[in-house]
Amino acid sequence: MVIIISDIAGRPLMELNQDSLQGADFSGAKLWDADFWNADLRNANFESADLMGADFQGANLEGANFEGAHLQDVCFDGAQLKNVNFKKTTQDY
């Protein structure tokens, strides 16, 4: 599965192979409406990332770090959240 990160106008910014996302560093990234369905994101770093509208349905987020991340309208339905760090996250601007 390939995940495509797009800008606000829908233009692709990067394409990620799902297999390469364990331990990925997304710290400080602006990932509005990013689609991480069923992705393996174990130990990924989303520290201080802006994840407004991101979708993590069914994703494996075990050990992921979201400290200081913006999580407005983020979906975690069915995601594996064991040992995830949600310290100092925000949901509104």
C-alpha cells in the first residue's frame, strides 16, 4: 500500500510505501487530511506535527510519539494505541 501526502490544494507532496513507516520521523510536519489507514507506524514520531483531519483507522501506532501534536478532527478508530505518548496535544487552534 502506498500513502500519498498532499498539500491543501490536493497536489501530491510525497509518496510513502507503507512498509517503510516504522520509526518514521514526522516531527513538526504539516499533515492535514493525511491518510494512514492500516499503516504500520510503530514507534513513529509525530512530535509537534499538525495532523488536522488525519485518518489513522486501523493503523498500528504502538509506541508512537504525538507529544505536542495538533489532533483536531483526527480519527483513531480501530488503531492500536499501546504505549502511545499523547502528552501536551491540542485539538483546537
